Amino acid sequence: MTLAILTNKGQVTIPKLVRESLLLKSGDKIEFVITKSREVFIRPVTMKVDDVFGRLHKKARRPVTVEEMDKGIRTKIRESFK
């Protein structure tokens, strides 16, 4: 178990083992997720929209309309309830 101490200013130093496991570096953002059972999960928020922009683009793929997307979504939802 890795422990940290809360300062009187409400600050905590994230232990090195945790930073390395989450691949955190100075300036990265982290998100605190609080569960109903009052547990907290720390999740790195390191990806920006610019980091993933265009990853799904394929030159050979034809564009689809919003209507075609909606139809595909409806089909998948119906399949999941069968």
C-alpha cells in the first residue's frame, strides 16, 4: 500500500510509484472520481482533443450522413436487446 500525507493546505504529494504507474509528469492533469461508497479513484487526464484528432480518418472511407449514423446506432441498440 502506498500512503501520502495531507498538508494543512489540503495538498498531497502523489507518491513516485503512483506517478510512474500512471505515467504522470509535471503539468499533467488528474481527475478525482468519488464513488457512492466514498472511495476515490485518481485518473490521469493527459489526452487532448488535438492528440487524437484525425485518428479515425481513412482516405478510402466515404463520409456518412447523420441519418446513416443514427440508423447504425439504432441497429446496434436493437441487436444488444435481442
